[in-house]
Amino acid sequence: MEPIDVAVIGGGQSGLATAHALLRRGLRLVVLEASDRAAGSWPHYYDSLTLFSPARYSSLPGMPFPGADRDRYPHRGEVVAYLTACADRLDAEIRTGCRVTAVRRTGDVFAVELEGGGRLSARAAVAASGTFGHPHRPALPGLREFTGQVLHAADYRSQAPFSGRRVVVVGAGNSAVQIAAELTEATRVTLATRAPVKFVPQRILGRDLHFWTARTGLDTAPLGRLLLRPPAQPVLDDGRYRAALAAGRPDRRAVFTGADGAELVWSDGQREEVDAIVLATGYRPDLPYLAGLDGALDADGNRRHREGLATGVPGLAFVGLEWQRSLSSNSLRGVGRDARRIARHLAAHLARR
């Protein structure tokens, strides 16, 4: 069978943006999505999640985010519906329920192996599978000994199951603060962090922060090439979360130093029985299918790339991961720019072969 031009692995916002850019280059492609619909991780996020950017800054190429109020912050359900509509509108072959288990090099093409034994051949491949499938669970002191419930934010949906239970949320980012503040409506919550939470105003001089990052060019500046490790993201806040922490709802403490059964031990020696720990500790790139592709990952499993182009595997690219090229690389507002750049490079690569 003649190989397709490009296999796009992942059918969320990154995969859809990449498919749109590749189609505009006249390339033949297939989008492979492990779940039952092309909406990425959005259907699995917690119920109350909203975008951190207004609707006017939250569109993929080719389809503006719908709605008359361009300054609202769309909620999770709106994003799922939007991505589903983008997929329906896209003139590309999207195969849902197709989990990629391995990508290997066979001569001049990539052999893409699928769960269940299927396989396809492609002249180029794009890893657009994001991070949600690889939640980061740090080795916190005492976590293995703790006998209460431990879950990652990836498994958190709403406050309802935690009503009346003592909960500790670990993390200092947007999701950690949002989940902790939401849980205080149902129970007593502590936000455990290694350092004080850093807040950034959502609006400056009457304009959303994204207006200023777009106007100054900071949103698209190729800062990723300068970073050995992505910096911690501050919490975008309209004032509610700073006020909630100041009022002790939730209260903030340094991360616990150990555990004894259901009790956590705090840095001051205090011991306290806790029912559940929610780890809002971020994610790592979800790329297990590249483990057997020589040159794709380093010894620690990290991508070997420069601004999304694999340095050791010609024809392989990455799209949609945090700080890949700019601070907006893994967002609805920014992934389209990265996708266009990757599509341009892959088209040139395939034309030379």
C-alpha cells in the first residue's frame, strides 16, 4: 500500500490545527485519535474548568470560536463542542478509537502500529498527543505511606464526592488554585505548595492579559529555544483567588513532610488526619509510542527537538506541548502558529525526497 504523506497522532486541538495546516499544503494525511471523538483531553477535565483566555483569543485556524460575547471565558463544555465542530468541518480523514502503540522506521517511511494489530505507513509523522495521558505524580514525602485517597487532578471532576471530607490539594498553578477554591464550598481544604502562589492579574488597564501579550508579541516570541526547562506558570486571577487565599478558603501551607497512615505530618510537626490528597501537579508529554524510535527521545524520555522538529529523526515533528516554541504553544490561541510552521517544514522535507 502506498504510504500517506503524514500521520498525525492525536485528534485534539493540536492534531486538528496540524491537519488544517497540512491540508493547506496539499498533503495527504490521517489523524489518529485514541478516544471516541476528536476533542482531545477536554471532555475529561473537571466540570468547572474555563479557558484562561477570552473567546476572541481562543480560536483554531479556519474557525473562529463561536458566540456573540467575544470577551467571555468559555467553559469546558463549550470547548468540547467547538473542537467537535472543527473536526466535523475539517476535510480530513479522522480515525477515532485508534490508539497508536508504536512508531518505527522502516526504510524511508514510518510504520505506525495501532492497538489491535493495525498498521499504516507514512512518509512523515506528527506527535500531537498532548500531555493529559501522562499526569505527573511527584515523589512527595510520605505519599506512599498515606492510606487515604490519592488522586491526580486528571481524575477530579467536581466537589460533590468530597463533601465533608478533609482534603489537601498539592500544587501552585491555575488548576490547583481553582480546584482548591471550588472544594472549599463543600469542605475544609488546604493548598499545599513548595512556595507562595504567584498571581498575575487577569485584566490590566481594563484589558485582558492576552490582549497585552498579543500586542507586545510576547505570546508568539520564540522563547522556547532559550529554555532548558519550562518555567512555572503563575495563576491568572481576577482577584477572586487571591482574596480566597487571604481569607483562608483554602488556607495555604508548605508541603507536608511525611505521613503515618491517614495522618499527614506538617513542617511544624503537627499531625493531622486527612481523607484525600489531590495532586494538581501538572503533566508530562504523553509519548510512549516513540520509545522504540531511535533518536526521538533522550535517555530520560524527553523529546529531542528544536522548536518542534525532531533533531534525530527527519520527518518527525511535535505540536502542542508546553513552551515548545512560545508560551502559547500548548493553547488554542497559539497552537495554530506552531502547526503552520511544522507543516511548512514537513512539506519541504517531503518535496526533497
